[in-house]
Amino acid sequence: MAKDGKHVIHAGGIFANPQLHREGAAAASMLPGTVGTFVNGKFTAAVDGKASAIHYVANYDYLRCKTVDDAIAADDWVVGFHPTPGVFLNLRAAAGTYGKGDPVAIANGRIKPAITTGDTPDTVFAYVEEDKDLTAAAGDLVRVVFK
């Protein structure tokens, strides 16, 4: 069971029916909620979110009775959600403090608080949608919304 009480990756919101997905093998072991792209047919954790490829979020494999806490092994099958506006997802986070409405960026397949000023601002990926400020440990799930 998730230590932070989260049990799903797709947490609701407005979504196309059916929700857009893409499938392929995992390039390396990862946890559900990892943000990545498909490179040569393999799901690969996104380095920084600046790739021109479509970003997806790895879902857990409920068909094999796995949970959000069970790792997806290298070469295992990954079903990735395509984030669309209005969708809420629980994503793996870097350690940090996340407050409702804060913009987040991607770093090594995880979200992190976005730096939006200065000479090299981050590419905003989503916005925190937690009920209260959250201090996350590395790998915790944080609820975000896409706008």
C-alpha cells in the first residue's frame, strides 16, 4: 500500500473517452507515476521535459495485480497515460515542498518545483493539485493537474 495513501495514478478529471494511451517495454526499471517518452518503442524516463516527443505517465499494471508501489522491471510492458488538459494524475516527485497551484517541471522522470524566472527557466509540465502543502520525499506521489 502506498505510504502516502495514494493508490492510483489516474486520479480523475476531464478526460477523453477512451483516455489516450501508448504501450511498450520499459527501458529500465521504474515505478508507476514516472514521466517519460517512448524512444525506439521503449518507455524511457524523461530527463528534463524539453524533448519534442509526447510525454506519458507510466501506469501500474492492475491486470497482474500490481500496485503503485510495485516496480515495473526493465523490458516489462508499460501502459503510459497521455496527459491532457483537465486530467489529474499522481506523479513521482523529487524531494521538496509542493503547494496547491505550484508549477512543476520534470527531472529524471519525476516532477520537481519549477523554476520560472531567470535565464534558464524550467518547462512547466503541470500544476500541483494537493489539498494542502505537501513535503514529499523522493519518489512520493504528488497529485497534479494539466492545464
